[in-house]
Amino acid sequence: MTEVLNLIFTQNFLTRALVVGILVSLCSSLLGVSLVLKRFSMIGDGLSHVAFGAMAIACAANVAPLYFALPIVIFAAFLLLKMNESGKMKGDAAIALISTGALAVGVMATSLTTGMNIDIYNYMFGSILTMTDSDVIISTVLSAIVISLFIIFYNEIFAVTFDESFAKATGTPTSLYNMLISALTAVTIVVGMRMMGALLISSLIIFPTVTSMKVCKSFRRVIISGALISVFCFVSGLVLSVKYEAPTGASVVCFNIYLFAAVSAFKALKSRNKPRAKVLSVISALLFSLIYIVVMVFGTSGIYNRDSDRISVVTTAFAQYDFARNIVGDKGEVTMLLSPGEESHTYEPTPSDIMKIKECDVFVYGGGESEKWAEVILESVSEEIKTVKMMEAVELFEESHEEEGHEHTANHSEVEYDEHVWTSPYNAVTITEEISKAVIEADRANEAYYKDNTEEYISKLKELDDNFMNTVKNSTYGTIIIGDRFPLRYLTERYGLEYFSAFPGCSAQAEANPVTVSSLIDKVKADSIPVVFKVDLSTGKVAETISAATGAEVLTLYSCHTVSAEDFNNGTGYIELMERNLKGISAALN
Amino acid sequence: MPLISCKNVNLSYENNSVIENLNFCVNEGDYLCIVGENGSGKSTLIKSILGLKETSSGHLHMENGLSRKEIGYLPQQTTAQKDFPASVNEVVLSGCVSRKRKSFFFTSKEKAMAVENMKKLDILELKNKCYRELSGGQQQRVLLARALCAGKKMLLLDEPVTGLDPIVTMDMYNLIRKINKELGVTIIMVSHDLHSAVAYADHILHLNKTGSFFGTVVEYLASDTYRKFGGEI
């Protein structure tokens, strides 16, 4: 426990999370009381979907999401209010309309542009640990505004919440205060989304109020205890997430549920008309507290502690992990942040992961869209850490956004580059050399050993490169069909292969375009291509559809971005995976 | 001295005309009961008097310097209030919200006024009790105290005895009469209970689509309207 608290107060990224989290918890619990009592609980949920839609559009249009979403969500809040007041539509139906509408627009915007990228994923599930300084400043200012307006207009808010028709009849401008409550809710939702995510933020509004309403008998006490409950659950959730590597947003919500259950049990037992009701209720309260203390204080923590003096190399994804471990051998530790089998595009660093980066000697990362968080963390690490950014080491191709994967310059204001640079063995050589340089700089003592390892590994990579060259040169066809997304562009470019894929680039889109799929089926049929590929760790549904329509065999291509748990445990490396690719491609081309 | 005058007023609800050519006036110290069948426009009229709703045509005005700030209102209870966690003191004080203008929070003057009104309605000992845990009659008293905080000259009561048992209903009527006679507060009450209306009020406004009746109780008892509808409400 003390270790965790120490970490929270000494590590910049955790202190920021603590400050913003407490402020957002306060705002949401204050407004929650009014919303729950006015039977507007779902408004938070509706607005969070609107905020999500707005953020998705902002990401697509490349504008600052927070500034873009704020006016839109406030507008949506007013719109909901007006729809409700005019009585033309029932509140729940209006909320459902607006929230699903906004969600659909957001999904459209994402799918037509970048695909489901890490930013959008973050706004869905929250990402409290990778907040930037400007995020913190904006959140703090907005929260301060919400809290002070709430306190200033406390009496009016009570009057409007308790009995709107009375307040209106006696001359209180109720629609003004309703607009105030809506606007404050909108601001809270937008600020809170960064930390809790669109899917969880509304629980922060509802839970503390509902829990404190169970025990408190006056409005003021509900507000104060709601605020305390909210802050308590947030801090507990943060500590839990640091201690056990759990996602912060979900941990906070779990504590809210836990407290709600505890209070409900206590109250239910106490109000029974039986002897010993009071004793039982006290026992239940003690039991809940005991479990809390055991979990928070005594549980074994998963926090990373660097305990060795040997060189420590931390990498994000699998390919660079394998390169590094071939260089370092048994002279140090190589850590991969992505768990085997984990989807790289939705990866979210845990506090421990951030500690690993902060305490390592060499950090190797790709530097693409899906690893934006790495840049945020690197801003706050010491200069002594050697970093290797793979995308800086090799020649880049722009990411393809065109279906069927032909060369095409995306008309974006900012060009996105394909980040899967390691997929060509030729690039792998360059990257290995870069990593080797960094490792040697960090640990001169074992220079000769690392140099030998590097040379040996590079010779294997070069052999692999030659094999690919020869296979493609001696093949019948020159085209491969991928019924999946396509992360292996550097590979095909290197060997002059033509490819057609179901999804452009590497976006994790849910649905393939039917026109693209049918054109792929036509192509396979026309040229009687024997193999259609899927990519490892995908469901391969599109590839199977094409296979069912054409009789072509489904084979797997390995991106080496991540690796299945089974392969990881068997010690399978980049070279083995690439040899499987070679075999598959050879079958497809002949 | 008339406080409210209503001349040739037409009212409509969702574009359907509900009241046509309505004429009445309320003098200071009056106790007026508004009766009529469901849908005859009682609530619509109350809203129009309070200025929450526009009249379609005609003249409906507060007279002699009466303003909305001096009218206390007892609306029908909403479902949301049934589980609302608020203390009696908080509810009564909220009647003062429209009075305070200069300061953000309640002044000691407003707090004293709330205490005084709770005393008048015999609920001072409930001050720190939770509103949702009170009986129906106690809740109505709390809301009356709040209404008195909002306005001293006139009270508008929208079916104040709905859901109360007979004994509490009697108490409530006596209380309202006391407020009218002893505190000199003008009362306008919407009621379903014609017998009590006739027993307690001094004026009756009977709303009816084909022609409303307005007059004193004695006049009302002698009228065609009473003979025709009296038994049915």
C-alpha cells in the first residue's frame, strides 16, 4: 500500500491522474445528484455517446478532440433539454435517439477515414495514465468552473431539482438553471471521458448519488457524502489499478459497485424486524471493510521493480523484442510490453509498463499511430535512456487508405506512414543494427558479445531475405490475395509482389466493404489463384468467405507485430514466423 | 380590492380550446374554490394565473400591485418527490429562492422566515426529518409552509388533499381556512371535493365548457350549474 502511494505521489503521470481524477469525480457526483433525482440518469450516458461521436469526427478531421467535442456536447445537452421540455418526445426516447445517432455518425467517420485507431479506443475505454500537461490544465480549469458554479447556484439547483413547477411558478428562471445543469453535465462528460472512457463515464455520475441516497436524509448530506464516496472510489480504483495492473476506469466503477452493494446489504439487514438485525448489519459492514483492507493493503502487488544491474531492454511489440533478445542473449533482460496475443492497436500501458520504460536502459518502439502513448511517456523519462524508434531507422511508405491496396497518396493534411516497418527482413537488418548500437552504448562491458550476436543474427536475416527474393523470382504468379487487413506492405514492396487486400492498411475495421470482397472473389476465380491469406490472430472471416466462394485454400500470414501465446511459449521468433510466411507465399505463387 | 381579474378569457390546451369566455375576479381575503369535471381546464387555468401559460385571448391580470413573487403555489406532488432525500428545513427554505437576489446563499432573515412558517403549520419539530419519510398529511404541510415562504398574499393550491385519508383531509381543510382567516392570505384552490368546497370556501368558480359559473357559495347553491352537475363531481 505505502509503496503504491509513494509511487502515485512521486511519478508525474500518476500524480496527474490523481489530480484530474479527483476533480472529475467531484464534478460528476455533484451533478449526479441533480440528474438522478430529476430522473435524468441516462442523460450522462446519452451525452457520453455524443462526446464519443464528436471525438471520432475530431480524430478523423485531425482537430483537437477536446475543443471540438465540448461545444457539440453542450449543444446536444441543450437539445435534449428542449426536446424534454416541449414534451413532444419522452426523455428516454430522445436520449436513445441522440446517443445512437451520434454513435453511428462516429463509427461512420472512423470507418471512412483512419479506422479504429488508438485515440478512438482511448476515448471509448479511457486512458488516464497517458494524459498530457495540456489535458491536465484543461481538465482542472473546467472542473473548477463546474464546482464553483454548482456551489454558487446550490439553492437554485435544489429548488429546480425538487420541484420545477413550484420554482417556475414563484418566479425562478427554471429553464436557465436547467440549461446550467445541462451545460455543466456536458463539460463533466467531456472532461471525464479522457479518463473513464465513453462507456464508463456515466457510472461516475450515477453510482455515488444512488449509494449516498440510500443512507442520507437531506439533500446537503447526499451531496457531501456523494462527493466523498466518489473521491474515495476513485482513489481506491487508482490504487487498485496501480497495484494489480488493472484498467483504471473499470477499477473505479468496480469500487462504486462494491460500495453500493455494501451499503445496500447494511441497510437491508438493519431494517429487518428481527432480533440481532443491528448486530448482523454491523457484521456485514465489518466484513465488507475487511475485504477492502485485505485487497488494498495486503494483496501482493504486481508493481514492477527493477532488481538487477544487468542491462534492461524494453520493447513495445514482438518483432523488436525478438531482435533485441537475439542481441542481448543472456547478458540482460528483454521485456515486451504487449502480452503475447494482445491486440496491438488497442493496447493500453499499465502503470507497471510505464515504470518499466522509466527504469530501462534501452527502449525500442515503432513510433506509429498505435504507439502514440509511447511519445507521451518518453516526454517524462530521463535523458539517459537510449531509445530506438524503428520508423526513423528505415525508409517509410505512406499508409494506404485505398481499398485493394494500390499505391495511392492519401489526401490527408498529415501523411500517415505505415508503421509495420519490420515486416521486410531487409528492414529487420537495419533495425537490428540500430538496436545493437543502442545496447552497446548502454553496456560497453559486453560489447564484443553483443557484436557477435548481432552479426550472427543479421546473417540469418540476410539469408531469409535471399530466400524470399528467390522464391518470388521463380514463381508462377506475382499476386497474393489477402482476405483481411494487410500489415505486410514492406514485405511485398521489397520483393515486388502485387497484393490485393480486403481492408486498407492495418485498420481494425469491423466490416469489409462488400464491393471489395466480391472483387477479390472475382480476381481469385479469374486467375485461379490457389491461396487466400488471413492474418494471424484475426478471425479470418473474410478470408473464409472468399475461400468458400472460390475453393482457394486459406493460409495465414504472420505480421510479427504480436505473437500467439503458444508460439511465444515455444520460443518461436521472427525468423521462424517469416519462414512460415515464405512457405505460405510460395504456395500461393505456384 | 381585487387582486386578480379575469375578463372574457379563452384558454386552450394543445390547440384545443378548453375554456371560453371566462369572467371572474378574486378580492383580497377571498377563499375561491375552482371546481369542474376532469378536462374542464382547472390546471390550465391555474397555470395561466401563475403566468406559466399564455391565454389565447382576453384579459387575465394581477391587480393592485400583486406580483408572482407574492403568490405561494402548492402544486400536485410528482413521483420524483416520493424518494427525494431532502430535509423538511431544506424544502421549506427552497420557497425563499425567488426572494434572494443579492446574495448567493440564504440570509438569516430568510432562515427565520422558514422557521416562522414551520411554526405556523405545526411542523417545527419535523425540521430535520427526511421529507420522503413523512406521512402524506405532513408532506402537504411542509409544502404549504414552503408556499407561504414564497408568497404571503395569495396561495394557489392544486388539489391539496389528493391521496389523504378523511381525517387528515379534514385537518388540511381546517388548516387552509385558518391560513385564510387568521393570516389573511387569499386562497385559490382547485378541488375535486364539491362538498368541502361548498363548506369551506366563500366563492366558487365552476368550469364548464358550455358556460362557467362564478359567484359566492350562496349564489352557487341556488344556481342551475349546481343542480345540474352538483351530484356528479
